[in-house]
Amino acid sequence: MVRSATLAGQKETPNVDAALAKPPSDYEVEVTGPDMTPFLSTNEDALKSDASLVLKHSKENVSPSNVTIQKDASGTKISYLLFSFPKSQSGAPVIDAKDRSVEFELTSGKSSIKSTFEISKMTDSQGVDP
């Protein structure tokens, strides 16, 4: 993932600037860490049903439209999980202007992750990204 590599200081792709200039069509949440073994026994479909974005204002749960499990070169370890959430549903933005934060929730087996994202901090060169 280009955005992740850039944040880690690993700009390797010659077209990085062009890739970063194009805004993603979905909201993306990447889960990574030193020990990803709790997720080795699961698959994309299971993770899709185990994860959601919780909108604080409306209390609505939004399911991911796609989940990617990225493994290392050997194929034995998970490098990261990438959750994609739609930016709009039925023509309306998923994250409303009234939402000040959203929470990512993932419960898979005995592992549970919760992370809150403040909308005002989700900015790029075009400003806030809801």
C-alpha cells in the first residue's frame, strides 16, 4: 500500500506522488503490528463480518466493502489487514457532517481492536476527507 509505505518512509514506487494525489475511493483502515498471528486462522469473509465502522452521531454500523489479508513473501506471516469502507451509500455520504468521530471495531476470535478516528484530523491537501 503506497500510503503506508510513504508513512513508514519507504517510498519505493516511482509513481508514488501520482498515486498519493489520487484520493482513495473508500475509507481504508490498515491493521498491522509486530504479532499478527491471531489472524492467521481467519479469512477475508470472516473478517468482513467481524469488523465495522461505528458512526458516533447516528450510532450506525458500517460494514467493510472489502478486506485484504496481505502476507509476507514467504506466505506464512501476515504483514497487515486492510479494511475498505464505502464513502457513500445510496448516494449519501457515509460519514455525516455531524459526525465528529468514528470508531473502528474488530473482534476476531479472542482478539479485539477498537480505534477512534477524529474526523477533523482526517485531512489531506484538499482538506477534511468525509
